[in-house]
Amino acid sequence: MAAPATEIEAAQPEVPAQGRTGRAGGVRARVRAELTAEIKEAARCQLAEVGAADLSLRAVARELGMVSSAVYRYFASRDELLTALIIDAYNALGAEAESADAGVARADLEGRFRAVGRAIRRWGLAHPYEYALIYGSPVPGYVAPDDTIAAASRTSLVLTGILADGHASALGAPGAELPEALRTELERLGTQLGGDVPPPLLARGLTVWMGMFGAVSFELFGQLHNVVDERDALFEFELDRWIGLLELR
Amino acid sequence: MAAPATEIEAAQPEVPAQGRTGRAGGVRARVRAELTAEIKEAARCQLAEVGAADLSLRAVARELGMVSSAVYRYFASRDELLTALIIDAYNALGAEAESADAGVARADLEGRFRAVGRAIRRWGLAHPYEYALIYGSPVPGYVAPDDTIAAASRTSLVLTGILADGHASALGAPGAELPEALRTELERLGTQLGGDVPPPLLARGLTVWMGMFGAVSFELFGQLHNVVDERDALFEFELDRWIGLLELR
């Protein structure tokens, strides 16, 4: 619900520069953080209602009862707002995956993988529009800046961590041969990810990773409609297949 | 490029009802088919430029130099046009999958699966916006009608056919246990699909299917950007893993 324009306008810190004290600066920062959060929340509602392509700073301003120029002080463009939402979504999913992984004994690779997989699906089901924003169709005219990379990597790093721990203990690198160019590229990727995961295992990890997001996307994007209703059970079945493919047990 | 309004307007059959002969009716049908195709082609360009959510009959009319009311004679609403594009896309992909499957000897299950997988990825890479329309984020406010089901099933039926042929010959049903509710549902689904595929094998088929579309979506939707450039080789690696999971060899 939109608050009356006057209230929100009044909340904006219009402290003259020469009058700023430490305390006024603190208030200013707090108000800025609050307004930024409110703008992003209103923008997330827009994702659900009109989709990312039609996200509009003007509509967000209207929803919050702010003047457009005030919103532009927080986000200079639609793309900047979109980038903030994308980073938030990746971070939220990454935090879920990390927390799920951290809740299982380090040596229980299978349990860790299962917990992470369930957490990813659960987050997607609870946040379908944010999931679509990061794993769905690209937004026409929008190119994600490099700012998104760190947040986007968090979830993948959890899987790589499980694979690295597995490789360091008993888990062998499955023996599939890789073409030289792919092997070289995956060696570099493994180093970037900071884990000790041999290329053939990393290739399996990618296969499984894409399968997992493929499964969540199929469920969220309507491809299982009229096909499978027993989706918890199907996902558990898939988790077992992926665990087998990664030789986590 | 938009043609001058007058040309296209002139192409519309304004034959008075009482003056229609068989020949005029034939012309009318032909012109209708041509205009329908042109409207859909202009709409596909819009998918690329503004995305499915912003597909607009008015903009299509403008692009073609037609008056909006003329376009509405062919498609009563944005959703009707969207449905036509979705059906076309599913049919185009389905035809590619069927043709790839038909090009390999029936007994060569692995070869058939590999050809179909490559055809799906190739079609996606060549038609990224149509792929996104059918496998990407849902379009806000749009609900696909049942009209789309037959076209949507074509590609899946190709996989089911390979699995059914495999089961009928040597391919055993992998022994994974399924919870009762999922087994019952997959038995029903298998019957609907007309194939003789036991539930555990169908469950593996779904896992692989979602993995394959997950892989194509990751590639098309930008998730492999800065991650893997050797995408042909990665997909071939994945095909081998999926073939192993389906025990096609």
C-alpha cells in the first residue's frame, strides 16, 4: 500500500549541508538505508506484477507516494535498480545455500549436497519472481554489470566446496575423458573458484548444477503443469541421481 | 522494415460478401494466411526487442503499416497472438527433434538421443527469443491455454519414444525405488504418453530432460558467461552423462 506522499516526503533528510552534525549524518544514513530498502521492496512487487522488463522507477515512485526525482536520487536508472535486485536475489539464494551446507557435518558430502539442493528449490518456490529474475529469460536491453559476479558465484561456490572436500578425502575424479580445450578451461575455472576440483569432476558438477536449476526452472516456469504433481518426490529422486553422478557416496 | 500503409492495406481482401466466388474465397484464404504469417513474424521481432511481456498488437500493426483494427481481425488479443507464437515455437522445436530422431537407425538408442539433444540445443541457439518464450520466465498475466499442450508434448514424446524402444528391446528399468504416489503418477503419465516406459525409467527420463533444458537455458540465459566458453564440448560431455543415466548403452 502506498503511504501518503507527504509522510514519505517528510522522511527524506533535507538537512542543509552546513548544518550536518555526526548525529544528523547518522540519521541521514539510516533514512537512506530505509528508503533504499523500501524502493527495492516496491520494485520486487513490480517484478511479480509486470515483470522485470517493465520495471519502472516512475511506477515505484508512484507506489511509494514519492516524486520520481526522489527515487532517482537512490537509483540513477532502471538498470541500476535491476542490478540491485539481481545482487540481492543472488545473495539471498547464496545465503540459503551456505546456511544449508553449514548445517551438515563436513564429512557428510551426500547430506551437504542434499541440503543445498533442497534449499535452492525451497528458495525458488518461495521467491519465484526473484528466481526468474536471476535464472529466467534475460531482460531485453539489460546487460548485467560485473558487480553481480561475486553474488552470483556464492551458490556455485557451495557446490564447488563440497566437490573439493570430496576430492580431498575419498572421492575420486570420475574417469571421463575431456577434450583438451575444455579440460584447460575447467582447470582455470577450478583455480578461480579456489577449490581443488579436477576438471572431470568439475564438468560433472556443472552438469548436475545445470540439471538442478533446470529442474527448479521447469517446476517454477510451468513445464510440470499437467505433467507431474508429486514434485517433492521427483526432486528427491533427482537428488539421488545427481549424488550418483557426482559419486558422492 | 515497415511497408507503406497503403500497400498493406490494399492487400487486405475487401471483397463484398455477395461478390465472393470460389476463386475470391481462395484469394481471401491465401491473403489471410500470408497476413497471419507476417503478423507473427513482426511479433517475433518484438520478442527480441522488447520481450514477450511487452508484445503489443498496436506495435505490430505499426511495424507492418497496418491499422490496429486490421490486426485485431487476425488476433483478438495480445494473449491470442502470444499463444500462436508459443505453439509455433513448440512445433518448430518438436519438428527438429523428430527429424533428428528419424535420421538415426531405430536400434541406435544412444545415437538417437544424442542427435535429439544436439538438435534441441541447436534450435535454442538459433532461436533464443522463441526458446525463452517457451522455456524461460512466465509472462506476467498470461496463462497458456490447453491449445498449447499438443505442440508442447512433441519434443517430450521423442524422448519417451527412445526410452520405450529401449525398454522394449534390451534396456532394463533402472532399479531405483520410487515412492508410491510418484510411481502411480508416472504410470499414468507413461500411459498418456502412449509409450511403454516403466516409472523408474520415466523418472530418469524427466531428470535428464530437465537437465538438458537446464543446460540450454544456462547457456542462452547468460549463466555460462565468464564461466565456460567451450560450450560444444561441455554439452557433448553432458550428453554422455545423460546417456549413462538412462543406461542407453
